[in-house]
Amino acid sequence: MDTSSLEVLDDKQNHSACRIRGNRTPQSQAMKSAATRPLSVRAKANQTVGRLNEYAITVVRNALHKRNLDIVRNPYWVTLVRTLGWLNIDTILDVGANIGQYGSGIQASGFRGRIVSCEPLPDAFAQLEHRVARSPMWTALNTAVGAENGTVEVNVSANSYSSSVLRVTNATVDAAPQSRVVSSVMAPLTTVQQLVETQRIRPERTLLKVDTQGYEASVLEGAGDVLKEFAAIQLELSLVTLYEGQALFHELDERLRNTGFELFSMEPGFSDPATGRMLQCDGLYVRAD
């Protein structure tokens, strides 16, 4: 064996020895040194601030939990506005607006498009109209929305927002006593199809939001062929019968899927305070194409 061969062999043995002794190559030694290097003053300060922030959040959250409240990241309204932007939606047809809670919430979260809100109850509409007056992009209409044009009797609940064309069931009153019916009013009745025409709404750039306390199927029926043209549909979905004769979650879900929509997201809604069972939720559907 010549001298050069011996040198190569010697190099290989030395390299193997390095590996056997724990890969203590110059590169690994540098990495180990960096890992054990003491933290800088700034890094230690950042760690301390981070721990204090988490501690403060925990303390506040625990205090709120005792009062049946919470703090959340990415709240529903902010996430919804982000989704509407992604879908290029610049109009909301708000069916069942009550006093404008939905419109106010979505505007406060950054939505700058047009809102057309429909509310049949005179007292609730008066408050809605007051809110709308402060926003040039928001229109309020004193009307119920259903399967046909005309008039309809609305059952008025003690808490107003549980009011419906349909009668509440015992299950609803048991879970929410303020949903009991205290009176009734007659209201004008229109359809989604009529609203699209009279308000010059472009369905392909519009979210159809329906919160009509069990009357959702009739609202969808009144949309006719226009229904499939909406960019998205947001429905209140009941898991149990809360209003007499209402369509439940699985029925409305099947109807929208058969119309060309798919379920995009869900938001927990009304639950039984005694058992924690979810009774209603909101479902956001977008066009499957």
C-alpha cells in the first residue's frame, strides 16, 4: 500500500472517530455553543412580559367566567367580515333585523358595504331606523319576509328578538322564559325575490342573512330562482323544534346543498342553560362552484 492510500485511510478513521465521539464537528460545536449561550437582557424581558400577559389574561378570563362571560381571539364578527372580503361580497340582505344588532356588529368589525335590513315589528323597527340614520350605507324596511307578498300576523315575544310568524313551543319557553308570546301584530309581507328587484341588489355580490325564528324555509321559498345566485347564505338553524312547523337543521342543510351551496362555517347560538344542549346555531353557506 502506498503512502497516499495510508493518508486516505487515516482521514476516514479520524472522521469516524469524530462521529463516534458524538458528532463533535466544528459545526455541531458551534450550534451547541449558541444553544447554551445566556439570554440577552432584552430576550429575558420579553419572556417576562409574555408570562405576565398570559397570567393577566388568565386572571381576567377566570373572573369573567364567574359572570358567564369570556374573552376570545378572532371573534365571530371579525372572522365573518374577513370571509365576506374573501368572497368579494359588498352587500348584505339582512332578513329579521330586530333592532339592528347584526348590522351594528358587522359594521363595527370593519364591513363598509351596503346593508338592507328588514324588520316587521313596529317597536323594534323604530330602534332599527334610529341606528340606520347614522349610516348612509344602511337601509331599513318595515316588513316581514316570506314565501309570498301580502300581510302576515307576527307573534310578539316578551324579549322581542324571539318573535316569529310561527308559535313558540314549550321547549323554547322552558329554555328562555322571555320568549313567551305577549301579543301579536299584522305586518306587511314581501319576498327575497321582490327585495332583489326593488332594492336593486346584485345577488352574486350579496350575503343573504336570514334570522326569522323558525320561518327560514318560507324565506328561502320566496327567493325563487334567485336563491342560487347569492354569493353566500347565512341561516339560523334549529337542532330541535323551537317553533311550531319549522324546518330543522338537516332539512335546511339538504335544501341548500341541493341548490348548489356547501356549509362553510358554523357559530354556536342558543343553548339550554340548564343542560348546555345546543338548540340553535348559525350556518354560513357559500356557493360550491
